[in-house]
Amino acid sequence: MMKTPIAVRPNNVLFNSLMIFSGLTFMLVWLPLLRCLFDGTSYSWGQQYFGFFVSSTGIEAGYFVLIPFLLLFALYFYSFYWIKNRTIFYVLLIWWWIHNFGNLIFDIIKNGDTEFHGDTLNVHVSISMIVIPLSIVALLWVIAVIIKDKKLDNVAIPWHKSNTNKALVILAPLPFQALLYATGEPHGLTDEISVVITIIQAFLVAIIFFPKKSKSTKV
């Protein structure tokens, strides 16, 4: 019988805000993961990763790089509240910063200006001017979370039915997204609707892991 997950930290705003903000970076995994899977060869994805260019058109070899990133993000979100070994949590926080901001800074140093392209929503954003200040803010945020975590009491809050329900609601549109991606005109209205839903999912997935706000048991 599967053991019920137990949250070891109480629900708090600092953790929650960083988790939701992390949806901005999770989107860069979640969006191409779904689009390559459901759109097939009509969708091409690619990004620089510490000097290597990773890409795929539909499901090709490069696509499978997204799988470990998906698993690491899932573990990252889970670790905020549900992992008893807090060293693992701290390592994942550092991984998250390096994976996203370390990679961007490396790319800027090596290649100069970097631009994010989102063809479906016609988004083309030069990010060089915002990466460094945002990376500093994110690093300070990570440090603040680690400091707060060390001060929080150990608690024992069981995984609640509301956590499962949130997961079901957030992931429920997946069949609808698959239909829109697979049958709609590439970069057309159906793709735009699917992309918006996918982006919203990337930001909301964190709330699945918020423990129930209740009187927790200190341990």
C-alpha cells in the first residue's frame, strides 16, 4: 500500500510565491513537452543549454532531454514541503537557479544577446537586459527560502484530498489540449488556445503541492 506523503513544513507565503514564480521557468519544459508530443512534426523546439543546442521537430532524440527536466521540476516542487531531508531541498533550489539563470547567463556571456521566440502567440522578447537583475532577485529569493526553512518548525501534515483534486483539475484539460494541438491549424486559433492553457498549467502546477492550511502537528 502506498504511503501517504507527509508535509514537514507549514504552508507559507514565501515558499508558495517562489513555487508559483518557478512556473515561468517550468513553462520552458512543459510547453515544448506537450507541443512536440501532440503537435508532432508541425512543431519545432530548440534551446541553448550550457553551450549545447538541444532541439527536436516533433518527437526526435532531442525531445527526450525534456523528460529528466520534467522529473526534476516535479521533485523540485515536491521538495518544498514534502521531503524530510532538507539538504535535498536546498540542492534542488540551487539546481533550479543554475538550470535556468546559470544557463541564461552562460549563453549571454558566450553568444551575446538572447531572444525568446514564441511563434504561436507572436512573442519575441530580448531577454539580455532582464536576465542579470532577475537572476539576482531569484538568487536572493532562494537564499531567503533556505533561511526561512531552517527557522521553521518540523510539522506533519498529511497529503489531503484537496491536493489530489487540484492535480485532477489542473491536468484535466490535457485530452482537450491534445485534440486542439493535433487537429488545429499550426499557429492558428486552436494552437493559441492550447498554448494559453498550457502556460496557465505551468504556473498552477505548484499549488498542487501546497499543504492544507490547518493546525499542523509539530514533531
